[in-house]
Amino acid sequence: MLKTKLKMKQKVLAFIFVSLFLVIAMIVSWQVPSYSIEFNPPDRGAPGRLVGAGTRFSEPMETTRSSSGRRQANITPNGETLPSPLVAIVPSSSFGNYGLTLEAYPSFYVHMPSVPGARLEFVLLDELGDRIYDTSYLVADRDATFSIDLPRNANFPPLEVGQIYTWQIRLKLNPSSIVTDYLVQGQIERFEPEPVLAEALATATPEEKVKLYADTGLWYDALHTLAQLRRENPNDPLLENEWAQLLRSVGLDEIADKPLL
């Protein structure tokens, strides 16, 4: 009889424990919404204005069809290919490695393989091919993604609306020889939002902004906003998953799970 009562108590306690676990899991899932992040590439066309999610542009302009080079390159120091490539993190399509932004001073994201001692150079060119900004870094021993921010307070002019800029990343393994240089690049164009999109962004949370940016084709803004969220919450698995989703949606599976600095 005593054994029967003990077993009954154990069953009741087990039922209560499982029930509490399920309730807590449901509460957490309600409080922390998970967004499915997939980039919706824009059609390139009439410059200058950008409307809300799901809206497409008109026919692309001939002036935007220029080749933009490679967005990633395998690095082979001493004849051995490294496990992950050098990547300019930007969508790739028939129009080139092209993305949109609303920002006057956007951030650019690069994935660097581990090549300690090498030098990385960043260059921003205007539509005429003139260099308007450059900077360089010594590469650390990290296989990771990091950002390059355009300076707001260094007498550097903001990006002009409707202009297409080219940004280049050059990795120099040997400073005295260009034979061992690796070059990747992308393009960026600044737009102004139509009122419906501007109003939606004004009241959106950072998580909602990522989804709005991705749905509207604003690659650089979606990527940077999500990166900021990840840096503020480095142990959040939902944000880590959304980051991987976003990169995989533009074919960058190789670096989707790499660390973000």
C-alpha cells in the first residue's frame, strides 16, 4: 500500500513538473517572437525612392548593369586553400553584387579567414571610379565577420541618394607584391523611403526593422541592424539563427555560422 502511494506521488510530481515546463516554454515563446528572415532582392530601376515591403521597382537602368567583380575569393597561402573564403557580404545577382541602404553613412560587412599578419584594405569609389574613402587593417588570427563603418565626423560626405558606389576589399598577404593580393567587391545605392515605409520604420522595434529591411530589399540596413542586435545579445540563439537565415538567403552558406566580431 505504501509503495503504491509513493508511486502515485511520483507520477503526480512528474506530471506537475512536465506541465510547469511546458507552461514556461510557452511563455518564453510568446515573449520572444522569432522572425523568419529571408532577403527579398529588389529590382533595380528608377533611382531615389523606396516604398514599403513587397513593392517592386520599374525596369532596371542600363547604367546599373556594369560588372561588379567577385564577392568572394578562396585564399591559398603557401598553396593551401583556407577553410573559409574572403567575402564581401552582399547579395549577388545578374546585376552584380548589389544592395540598397537608407543610411547616409552605412556599414559594410566582411568575412575574413584566419591569415594573421596580412593587411586588409577597404576602398570606396564613386560612380566615376574616383576613390572617396579608404582605410586599412592588420588581420588578426580570427576566422570571423566584422564591419567597416563609414566615418561621420572625419570631413567625409554622406552617400548621395540615387548614386551607385563600389566598395572593394583587398587582402594583401605580401605587402611588397601584388601577386598574392585577393580582391572582392560589392555595390551600394542609397535610397529615400516613401512615407508608408518611413512610418512603419518609425514605430518598429529593432527586430521588426530587420524584417522590414529584408522584405524591402534594404540589404545593408537589415544586416547591420541584426548585427547590432547580436552584439548586444551575444548568447541569444534566436538572433544567431536569424543571422544564419539571412546569409543563407543570399547564398552565403559557407560563412553563415561563423563568429561575428
